Amino acid sequence: MAIDPTLSLTTPTSAANQTDNKSNTLGKDDFLKILVGEMQNMNPMDSSSQDPTQSVTQMTQYSILEQLQNMSSSENSALLSQQQTQSLSLLGKTVDYTAADGSDASGVVQKVDFAADGSSQLTIDGITGIKPGAITGVK
């Protein structure tokens, strides 16, 4: 019995599926559901059935993909943490930066604000919303 892998992606059957598959992309959970469905319906005695080694190969590839995604997520978290630490280390320091109008400016970092996504913004001499990437030098 063959499984149509696009069935759950194009015709969600419940409100939960509609929420999870908003962009109709195949996530790792969807992939696992399809893979389990294929394995449950596999008939090793049928000559038209998929070679069992292909299933093992697919599972191995999925495992590698999942580990790469986990590693990427961990690296992103570490990078964000490092950026926050660097922003905090600027408190009280005099910095040179590029102002919103493109001109060069200088001032003392008075405050660091963190957004919900983890990004930071600096307040320099009362001017808020300066991104750490605008800093061109530290004195």
C-alpha cells in the first residue's frame, strides 16, 4: 500500500493540522509521520515494495538532517548570547557610531535594551534605538 506524502500537507484534517501546516512546509515531525506510515505499510515479501535498506538510508539521512538543525539552533543561541554580552560590555563606554542619518557620532552608552527576539538596542547620550552594528569604535 502506497502512502501519498502530500495528502497531509495539502488537505489538513483537523484544526491542529491547519495551525501546524500554515505554510505547507514539510517539517521534521511531518517527515517522521510519513516515514512511520511507510514502514507500517511495508510488505517485505512484495516484489514492488521498497528495498528495506532504502528505509534505513532514509532514516539515517533524517537523523543527520535533524542533528544539523539542532546544531544550527544551538549555534544561533550561542551567537545571540555572545551579542548580548558584547552589548552589555559597552555600558558606560564612549563609542563612535553611525547615526540614523548616516553621520558619524560619538557618545556614552547609557542603556542596553533587549527585544523579545533577543536582539539588543543601545541608548547613547539619550538617543535610543541604536543597533550594536552601528558602533564603529570604542574608546
